[in-house]
Amino acid sequence: MTKERIHVEEFQVKGDELVAKVKEIIHEGNVRRLIIKNEEGKTLVEMPLTVGVIGVLLLPVWAALGAIAALVTDCTISVEKVVTKEADKEPESVV
């Protein structure tokens, strides 16, 4: 039996690196949600992603990220990932 847990990671990036980093994160897989915050910690955009979101459906996302990247100098990307583990194994530490 497997259990799913949500693991949150944060990345600090410059505005011009935003789109490339988001593409890298999505390519890694298991991403449930992306949250982009500005320097003050205010949420600029929150994007739920599902396993089926690929290709043409991401075009509006890239356009929005490009606009955000042009407006901010530094930002934080919060990534919620699905972590699957076996239930009968000893729990792993997830921060």
C-alpha cells in the first residue's frame, strides 16, 4: 500500500531565470502546484498543475510567467510535489 504526501520546496530566482526554472521543475514531475511570490512574499500567481497538463495547455502559463519575469527582479517559487512511499516502510522525514 502506498501513501501520498505533499512536500514543499522553495527556490529563490532572479526574474530572468523564472521561466527556465519553472520548466525544469515541471520536467522533474510530480508537481501539484506552483506558487510565485515577489520579494515581499506576496503571491503573484498560484498555478495548480495536474499530471495531464502538458504542451498547448501550458502556453498561457509560459506567457504569464514571462510577464511576471519582466516585472520582478527577485522572486520565490514554492513547489508542492507529491511524494509516494510504501506504508509498511519506516517513515521518511519530509520537511
